[in-house]
Amino acid sequence: MKSSRNLRLVLSVALGSLCLLWSGRAADLSTATARPAPAWLSGAVIYEVYPRAFSAEGNFNGITARLGELHDLGVDVLWLMPIHPIGALERKGSYGSPYAVRDYLAINPDYGSPEDLQRLVTAAHGQKMRVILDVVLNHSAWDNRLITEHPEFYKHDEHGKIIPPVKEWTDVAGFDYTNPQLRAYMIGVLQHWVTTFGVDGFRCDVAGMVPVGFWNEARVALEKIKPDVLMLAEASQPDLLLHAFDLDYSWPLHGKLNEVLLRGAPASDLQRSWEDSRQTFPQGARHMRISDNHDEARAVARFGVRGALAASVLMFTLDGVPLLYNGMEVGDATESGDPALFERLPVFWHPKERPPLRDIYRELIQMRKSHSAFGRDGVEWLRNTQPADLLSFRRSDADDEFVVVINLSNRPVSAAVEAGSAVGFKPLVFPGMGEPTSTDLAALKLTGFEWRIFHRPVAKP
């Protein structure tokens, strides 16, 4: 059976596209300016944790025990997938989806106590990490107490029966945001988690299916409590980034990545997708760059280990904010999406025959943090002689210049990259990679899925 979560993300992207088409707003928003993001976000890395699967314990304490590893990796934002009790009525699988929330003000007892959550948040803050909670405000479980206490909060059919937001989402009931009391209740929910536990923000599930006006109201209310609250939208919808959200998902780019690596589309389609986004989103908009997440098969299962690493290098060297998901740093291939959302499938932390992925990610993250060129808005795409297989682009500032070259095919490639004068460029060597077989940007030779990052300091007058 197709995962309902995959359907959710497809619908979220589709709704965002419809919003763009309505009244021709896409052209207007491309000249608008996105809400200013905090300066630290440009160099940040987000780590998504599925508490049920992250540790053998499957709880908050299992996460707290590994915070040192995440800090050492360079993680800045810890995103906890929904932590609330899960509905039993119409549950899918043995455990049910964490996105079918039974009580918005309670904690899933399988994950621990309120004290355990507070200990996790406090410990993360001590490691200089922010904590954001995954909130599901578009729909609830069928046995959420709001069903009986406030049936007027929900969508109804012509017979007065409460219905799912989408027919196929049989485990959840859809909210009706035309009700101002519902909006006030949900803003109170968000305020509760900030004031009670000191969380730093929220990742908002299917944000494009909740009215933009609600999110704008919520942002204003939250900033009165925490002025630097972080808001991440699971959506690709330009108007969400005007006032409410700091960043969204780069779903279109992620879709193209699948087409390139799974269906043989030319690598240059990724450049075109990036450029299309610049034509539709507000200036300065930030996107979370993803190659792996909880909604579909793991990247190492889809692309192979080398292909998954090549995809990660792209996401970690583009503009935006990269995401690591739940064991991705060791190449975990445990199922995600359906069935992992509904069953208990812990991360396997010691898979065989992997390159030193944790060390590679650590070096990539350190490179991003050490050089502001990677935090700047914009990418200069460079022509190369093998655009079907190869992506090449420049990231630079007043001090440094980097050229990134990634072979997104499983074939050896010989190519020339048009980077102007190549004098002074030297390849960076990452763990497990060894010395490159060629260093001349005009005569590169790359094996299947091989990637290289070249650096030179900017000459000062």
C-alpha cells in the first residue's frame, strides 16, 4: 500500500503550486522579500530525530545519551518528530503514525516523562543546539478529545459527519480553520511548548494545507514569548516565507534529484530546478536541502551508498540549510516512510561496507561553518562538457572561492569545467577519499558518483 505520508507531501507540493497560479501571485512574490532569517541559520545544520527509532531505548533518554555525538558532528538544530500520544482508533500498523495526534498537550508515554523531555531540551541547549518540535495542526487522530469536546473544530461532509482532510488519510480527521476558536486553541498549543519546556520553534507538518493567515497569527504570538523562534514549513509555497516561516522544504529540487539518480534525467535538470525556484520565491528565501527524510525509502536504499553521498554533498554545498535524518550519518538503510512510521524499526548504527560517512559529514559541516561563502545567498553555476552527468558550481565571498564538481552518474566521466582561470585551485581531501586522480578543472576524470571540492583564497589587491 502506498504510504499516506508520501501522498501528504505530494498534495502539499500540489497545493503550493495552485497557490502560485492563483491570481498570478508567483511573479509578484519573486520581487518581494522573504522575512529576515537569523544570521546563525545560514551556517546551520538540522538533524531530524525519530524518537521511536533513533535509539535502542526508543525514548527521550536514548536521544539525550547521544547528544555529544550530534554536537561533535556539528548539528545546530535538533528536530524531534511528533512527541504526542498516538491515536488508537483507525490506527495504522502496530504502533500507529506519530502524525495521528491524540493529545496536543501531552507526551507519548513510550518516549518518557515531561521531566525526560525537559532534560533533553536542557542538555541540547547546553551543547549549543536548538530544539524544534514537529507539530501536526492540519488534522488529528480520531480519538483526540477535541472530536467530542469541540466537533465544530473539524471538517464535516454534507451529512454532518467528520471527515479526513483527504479521503485516503483514514487514520486522521481534518480541522476546519474557518473556526476562530480552533485557531486560538492551536496558537495556545504552540505557546504551551515554548513556555513550559523552552523549545526553540516548530517544524509544521503539511503547512501548505493550513491557511497562511493562521501561520502569520501564530508567528506574531510566538515572537512575543521567544523573539527568535524558528519556524520550518513542510511545504514549497512562497507566501509562507513572507511573514510566518524562516525556511521551507526544497521539495522541487528533491523531486529532480530522484529523477536524475533513479530515472536517468540529466544532471542539468537540478540546475534548472534551482533557477526556477529563484523565479518564484521571495528574494532571500531559504530552503531546507534534503536528500533523505522520514517520508520515503532511505537515500542509501534509493541511490546506493556512493550515490547517496554524492546527493548529500550537493545539499551540503548549495545555498540553504541541509538536513541529516536519523542515522543518515552512518548510512543506515533501515526502512522509513511506510512501514517505519507505523512500526518499531530502530536505526542500525553499524552497517557494513560503508565509507567513513560520519567523518565525511563532519568535515563537510566544518567546511560550511568555517567559510561564509557557503552561507551566502546564491550559487554561480559553471558550464561543463558533460552536463548530463556532471554538476559544477562556484560558492565564493571576499575571502574564498570554492568550485564543487559532482558526478551524478554511476559511469566514469571525463570533462572540462569552465571556471575561468584555474590557477591556485587545490582539491580538498575528505576522509576515505584519497588523493584525486586529476586536479585540472579543464581535464577532470571522475569515477561513478565521485565528487570533488576545489578551493583557493581570493587574491587581495
